[in-house]
Amino acid sequence: MRRFNNRSILYLHGYDSSSQGSKPNALRTLCTENRLLIPDLPLDPQECMVLAEDTLRTASNDTIIIGASLGGFYAYYLACKFKKDCLLINPVYQPAMEAKKMLEAEESLEKKKMILNAANMYLAYTSTLNSMNRPMNCFVALGTKDMIIDPEESALHFSDAYVNNYDDDHLMLNSFEKVIEDFEEFLHARS
């Protein structure tokens, strides 16, 4: 079987990661026949969403969206908005709350302002997301040893999606290839 029938893949990395991270590089190795779109996402949520949407608009109509951690929130939002198949890996599901945790730990006034602005943007995106239809084919991969995103709470939040647990941590590096295989089987079974 060819990976995802040669569909394009938009990959959205998490906070404090990049297009050259471990998962994007593994994706390049695993999906050599696919057109991979892996932008470096800015920290500003609005700039990030504009870049992700613009990148998605350059892709084919059957593009798959994969997102990890904070990129999982963006991927889910875009999958809902553009009715795309998606894979979410340990996705952040309440980004404003995550930003609040960062705000409490930050000492720099300038960074506090940036984080507060991001939290407000996340609230706006979450509000819009709540009024959207959910994607038909949403696969959520959760690491049972994740110390950043609670896998049980995440499973409850994504109760309308297919959720699969892996014996791994937040980064999911040990399970990434299996996650891709399971997602491919999931999509094949649903087509």
C-alpha cells in the first residue's frame, strides 16, 4: 500500500519545535511518495493560522492534516474549517489554559504581553471551533506517559474522534511510525 494513496500532507509542529524536528524528519522518511508541506510556524497564533491556511490553500483538495501538541490544536481547527482528514498527536485542546500556565511562570513583562495576546487569540479560535462541524475522519494518538497533556482528559475532549493510546510520552518518538501506520489503516478502513 502506498502511504495515504500519495495524498499531500500538511504537518503542523508543536510549540518550541520546527520543520526540522524529529517527527517532521521521520515523516519525510516514512512518506517519500507524498507531497509534504511542513512550514515553520510562528509563535503568534494569528500569524500561525494565516500561514497554515495559506499553505493548505496551495495543497490538493484531498490533503491530510497532521498536528502534534499545539500543532494538533491548529490541525483540528483547520480540519473542521476545511473538512479534512486529520491526525492529532497529543493535541493541546485548551490552548488558552496552556498559555495561562506559561504566563504564571514567565517573569519578562514583554513575554507576558505576548503570552496574554496569544491566550486571547486562542480563546477566539476555541469559540469559533465550538460552532464548527467536526471532521469525519479524525484520529487522535495519545501517549499514556504524557506529562504535558493529560491523555485521559484529552480522550474525553475528543470523544467524537477515534482515539488510540500508545505507551509513549508527549513527544511520541518511539511510537511515531506505528501512529502513522495506524492512521493510514484507519483512513483505509473508512474509505
